[in-house]
Amino acid sequence: MRVGRYYNPRNAIAPARTEIIAICKKNSLDHLTNQLVCFGAMSKTAAKAAPQENARTRLLNAALALIRQRGYSATTVDELCAAAGVTKGAFFHHFKSKEALGVAAAEYWSEMTGALFASAPYHEKKDPLERVLAYIDFRAQIIDGPLESFTCLVGTMVQETYGSSDAIRQACEASITGHALTLEADIEAAIARYGCPPDISARSLALHTQAVLQGGFILAKAEGGPQLARDSAAHLKRYFTLLFQQAEVPTTRNED
């Protein structure tokens, strides 16, 4: 028997692109764009950061741009230095190796994207499930432009290095799971409000969002365009909607 409240998907309104632009302006994401993390608004020439930024920051900015465009293995130290406008000596002053740069880039990616998502409009929703669905809408909205502008740095790196660099693998895992866990409290609250099958946890659902989104990025790369990634986000929203619509809370029956 089904009891309790049920989520009405008609109440969920996807955030408009104008909301995303407003959030970018609100949080001075012109600066974050120079740091290559305002997902849909990055240019290919943005790797050369402002002159006042130090060499380390410029190298990290270059890493975020070039690795997403070419991949970790195909990006050389010489290319990173050229894009950042620094010498090779400056590179090895800040990073012991290319692997060390990869680890630092993953941490930098988490810091920069964390600022974007922390200020995103989905947090304004009052209902926890609406916040989760609005998060998925937000992710779909920023799947735009060339592949390197919306795909994930750490997802790209871990696919290449999981068997060759444990340090980079761990840094990428921390970044992906760390972002997923920002959704856990809202999912937990949605489960408490609407119910959910007992074998599903908030943590597993939070990680599932990233599995779908990262998988969508792989399909987008294979296809050479964003549509399959958008489709994956749309299917993810449908899954959450159906999951909470179909949640059942068992009741005790008195049998005479």
C-alpha cells in the first residue's frame, strides 16, 4: 500500500539560461572564466591568464584548458609552459613532475567548480527533491559549446591514468565523490519526505548522478557533440522523478 506524499514533477521548473548568466555575474565568474571553469563560457585562448596571476596559477589554468581539449597524456610540459607563458624552469619550480601538476589540477578544478555550484540557482528551491532535479537541470543547461568547454577535467584524467598514476587517480576520485556528496543532504531529505525503496541510500544516489553525467561526457566525446550528454541528463531527471513517484512505505495490516 502506498502512503504519504508524492512528488509532482509538474512543480519542477528548469532554471533558464538567463539565471545561469546572472549567477555567473553575481559571483564575478568573469574571473572564473579566465580560470577556465565557467563551463559554457570558456574560450580557447583563455589559457593565458591575466599577467598579474602567478606562474603556478597560470600553469593550472593552462592545464584545465589543454587537458580537457587534448587529454592528459597528449599534453606536454612544453605545451603547458607555452600556453601559460612561463619557462620550463618555472614549471619545475612549482611542480616536481607532470604527475604533480595533474594532482594539483584536480584539486584546483574542485576548488573552482565548487565555487560555481555553490552559488548555482538550484539551491533556491525550497523542496529538497526540487533542488535535486533543479541541479540536474543546471547540469543540462551548461552542456553547451565545444566538448572541452563542458566536459570534466577529472573525468578525463582518471580515464587515462587510473592504471598508471595512483596519485592522480586518488585526486580525481576525491574530486568526483566530493562533488557528489554535496547532493547527499538534499537526497536524504527527499527520501525522508517522499519515501524511497529501502535498498537505496542517499550516498549511492548522489554517486549515481555523477556516473550518469560522466558517462554522458564519454558519449559526447565519442559522438563529437553535446546531444548525448544532454540526453543522459534528461534520462537522469526522469529516473529520479519516477523513483520518488513509485516509492512505497509499507504499512502494518491487522489480519483477523
